[in-house]
Amino acid sequence: MSIFNFSRGVLVVIPAFIVLSGCKLMPEPTLTAEQLQQLQPIQDLRPQLLFSLDAAEQGAALDIYVNTLYMGTVADFHSANRPLRLLSGQHTIEIREQNEIRLQTTLELPNGAVRIMHIPVSAS
């Protein structure tokens, strides 16, 4: 910082001091193998939606739309190993076959819900 007095033509320089303070980094605590095994896994509480079909039906030809967004085919979410996970709330579910709506329903899905939608045999 400097101060200049124009009336006298004097330049006064005041040095500025910067004070730095350091902080000591604390090491992260390390966990033993036993402690790691005791940790609980993070649970996913999003609602799950599964689809069931009659034995002769193929799910690959049936498209799933949730709130007008394409999510995949029924075959993708037919198994309990791979449920369709959604956010909690109200959703409009459409099952389309060759771009024709075969089934449409609105569901209210709270956190932790597991729903199974049965898709009836096509009339055609």
C-alpha cells in the first residue's frame, strides 16, 4: 500500500505485512479389516418396480415408459436381481408394444416400496 500526498509531492510507502498461519494436517484414522467388515452397507430406499409376464410372453418386445421417459424393456427388469428403481412419488407407467399402449397405470410409490406389475397377455 502506498500513500501519495499531492500537495507536497511526497510519496510515503507503507509496507503491508501478510501473516500466514499454517494448520497441522491430522492423519485420517485407519480402519482394521474387522472394522471394515462391521460397517453397514448404504441402503438404497428408492422404490423398486418389477414386472411379471405369462410364461409364453417375451418381454423384449415390451417397452417401459415412466412419466413419458423410455426406461428399457420389460425383459430388462423382469428379474428380482434388476428392479427398476425410481424416485418416490407418483409415476405414470406405460407398457408399449410396437409403440401402442398396452397397459397404462399411475402408481404412488413411497420409499422402500417394492411393487410387481403383472402384464396381461395381449389381446392380439
